[in-house]
Amino acid sequence: MNFNLTMEEKTSILLGIFVAAIISGNLLGTKIFSFWIISASVGIFMYPITFLITDMIEEVYGRAKTKQFIIAGFFSLLLVTVFTLLSIYLPPASRYELNTEYVQIFAPSLRIVIASIIAFLISQYHDIMAFEFWKKKTNGRFLWLRNNASTIISQLLDTTIFMFIAFYMVTPKFTVEFVIALIIPYWILKVIVALCDTPICYLGVKWLRNSKK
């Protein structure tokens, strides 16, 4: 098997990982885990991958190609949502005994779905604009700076927009102060993940550029 891939082949692989991260983050993100004193959605491991990949693509190809990734991610997310709703509301066969559990796991709140899609679009578009801004400011140097500066703020936007649209006043408990208290630890965890993936960004950019012609 020949693993000496072209840039186009490598880009297709990254697009597949990008879409997989978006979809898995939405499908699996309902589970909450505990880490030290923080409780967070398991989706926190998937979403930083999307920002990492768009940074790699923008570094190598530029803004236009990165927008194609975001558009592909948006329509993939929309399609999975439609199929999820269809699967939930189709009547189960008489021999299928797990429909209640199936619905409990996969039934998304419409409000959460809308929050996820809006947060995804706004944060991803901000990320590519911020990345381009820092690239121009540094004359193409310091990849680590634009990778982290763009991602950290974009993750804050993503978390804030999602939390407020999805949960604000869903019950009287979810006041502005309470939602902000939820946002901060989620964002801190995302920042930690983003900082840790900086070496991967360098390796990914090198991997893309070192391709078979």
C-alpha cells in the first residue's frame, strides 16, 4: 500500500476527520463526565479538533478552502439532525424493544440543535478571520500564536453562544450568572486542549506541505 499521498488526498482525509468530529461531538455530547472539580460534556474532546483542522487548512491553503470545510461541516450537521429526527419519530417495529431507550439517547432538544448549529457557524467563521488577521500581523511567522489566539477566542464564542441559546432560562435556575458559571470551566478545558494540540498543528501543516506532487 502506497502511503505517499498527494495534498488533495491528505486534504480529503482531514475533511473526513473534521466532519466526523462535528457529528460525534453532537451525537455523543449528551454524556457528562467529571474531571477533578469540573463536570463537562464528552464533546469537549471533539470540538477542538475542528478548530485545529481549520487552522491547518487555512495555513496551507488560505481562507477560501477553509470556508469550504465549514460549509461541508454545516450541511453534514444539518443532514445528521434531519436523519436523527426521522429515526426517532418513525414508529418502531413490534419486535424492536428498545425504542424508549433509543429516543432517550438520540432525541435532541430543538433548542440545543439550533444552539449547536449557530455556535458552530459563528465560532468557525470567527476563527478563520482571526487566524488570517494574526497571520498578516506577524507576516506569516509564529504559527503557534495565530493557532492559539484565534482558537481560544473562537472557543469562548462557541461555548458562550451555545450555552445561552441552549440553556438560558430553560428553568428558573439558568440565570445569566448561572450560565456564565457553566461557561467558564468548559472554556478553560477547551483552552487547555487547544494549547496541547499546538505541536499537532505544526506537524499537520508540515505533513500537508510534504506531499507527493
